[in-house]
Amino acid sequence: MRPFLTWTGLLALTLSGFSARASLSDCKGGDQAAWTRCMERELRDSDRTINAVYSAQMAPLGAEQRTALRDAQRLWLRTRDRACGLDPRESNRERWFRSILRDGARTVCVVRFTHARIAELKRYVPTAPSFAETYDGDEYEYRGRREVVRGKYYLEVTVDSGKVARRAETELFVSVCSDRECSGRSVRARKDTASQARETVGVAFDLDNGRIYTHSNGQWDARPGSAEGRDLSLTGAFYAYVTSSTSLRDLVRSGLVSVHLEGPFRHPVPKGYRPLGR
């Protein structure tokens, strides 16, 4: 079960109805397939980097210091697995990668944790604590309060991508989730697109027929209600979920990200669908 936490204090702010910073590479390309390929590179590259940095830090240590660093690393792994919803029993590395990449929210979570731990390891000195990061899901994640098991619903998330990018390159994943899967659309705020205007991502999901449709600024990947929508496994109750590689809490407080579950919406609600927050 994915261990999501829920914001409480911010729900009355810009959410209508709603660190360790990952240094993500420049994910080129405008579609979901390009984003997935880029995040796969990020995931695999960061995994190789953390293994190399950890080995380099372990090499000169004495027995007692090696034990201390190994214990700290194991604690970090348990924290990451719990926070990102990973199966610690998976021993096949390629299956492990594939299980993460099937879920955009999980991929962003693992990349964020790995970059943060790499930075910690690079600063490591034997006399200092070797695991300083604490996981605060409220900082990076938003989970909607309402859960639904049938019906057709719509939600929007607006991101001021240019201003976000000028703060830090950021990956967001706008989705609906059950306890077993997330499906949605990514938003990339990159320095080479810092002049970019606001982007609104819409998500329409159909729990009667198991389909999900997304748009960026009104351009749908498939017409809501059509057979071209992506499959959505009907595996329980679904809720709105947004995750970010940098502090989502700060972006919301600054007015750079807003989640709309009830409206008003920037784009028309598809025919036959209703706002998730109502």
C-alpha cells in the first residue's frame, strides 16, 4: 500500500476543494513517452551514481566506521522504500527498475530520494551523522481527500512552469491513484523553457469503463469517452494525487501550483464528467 500523507494546513489556500531537491537532467521532448525515457535515464544514472559514491566512501573506512555507514545506508533504503511504495523483497534489479517505471509518481519519488542521498554521501565525514534526511510526504505530495469507486470525474492542475523553472528544474506528476496504481500526466519545468507560460493539465477518468484521458492546455491525448483512452485498472477507490521533485508545499504557497477539484476550471469539463471535488 502506498504510504501517502495528506496536507491539512494548506487545503484552505490555493487548493480549490488542496528538502532534498532532485537535480534532474534536462528531459527533452514534449510527450509522455519522451518523459518516460528521460526519467528512466535519471533513475538508472542516479542508481549507478549512488552505488559508486557509496563504494568510494566505504573504501577508506575502518571496520567500525564501515559498519556505521552500512547501517545508515540500510536505514535510508528502508525509508525510501516505505515512502515511495517499493517492494523490498524484489531481488531482480531489472524487474525492480521496471516496477518503478510503470508508475510516474513512484519514479519521481525514487529519483528525488536518490539525488538527496547522493548529496548526503558526498558530504559524509566519519565523525558526523550519516543519514540526515527525514521524509516529509506533506512537502512533496498532495493527496485529495475524496475517494471514488465509480462515476466519471475531472480535475485540473495549473503550473506556472516558467517561474517554477527559474527556482529549480522540477518534475511534477499529476494523476489519480488507487492504493495499487497511479496514472496521469507529467509537467516539466526546465531552465531552457523558463519563459514558458502557465500550463494547465486536465485529467478526466472514467471508473465505469476503466479509462483515463489527459490534456495539456486543452489539447487532449484522446477524446474523453473514446476507446483511445489509456486503461485504468479498477482496483479500488481513486483520489487525486500530485507529486513533485522539489517542494510542492513551497510552490503552492507561492501561487505557482494550484490544484482544482471543484472549479472554476480553465477548460470545459468533458460532457458526462463532473468535478472530482463535488
